Amino acid sequence: MSLQEQARESMAKERQHDEHLHESMLNRAHEEVDHHVEGETNEQARELTAKERQHEHHLQESMLERSTEQIEHS
């Protein structure tokens, strides 16, 4: 297997892992929102969603940086 193929495979595995983490975080966020006590506002749910999006964006940037570094060092 060539280095380029190995890099692609590594990127695909990392992407799958990041997607799994993202799904897990979304599920936890949804559970947390579902279990909020009475009187909680929609603002708190929006804040959780915004934080989740920021985290997802950070994960994607990290994955892209690692993939780029891996390809550059190949």
C-alpha cells in the first residue's frame, strides 16, 4: 500500500472516529436538553447547540490539520 493510500485510509478512519464522537456528543446534548428541569429556557438549549457546533468545527479543523501534516510528511 502506498503512502498516499495509507494517508487516505488514516484520514477515513479518523473521520469515522470524529463522526462517532460527534454523534455521541449530540446524543448526550439531546439527553441533557431532554432532562432539563421545568423552567429552563430555550436560550440554554441554543447555547448547548452553539457549543456543540463550535466543538464540531474544532474537530474538523484538527482533522484537516493532522491530515495535511500527514500528507506533507509522506
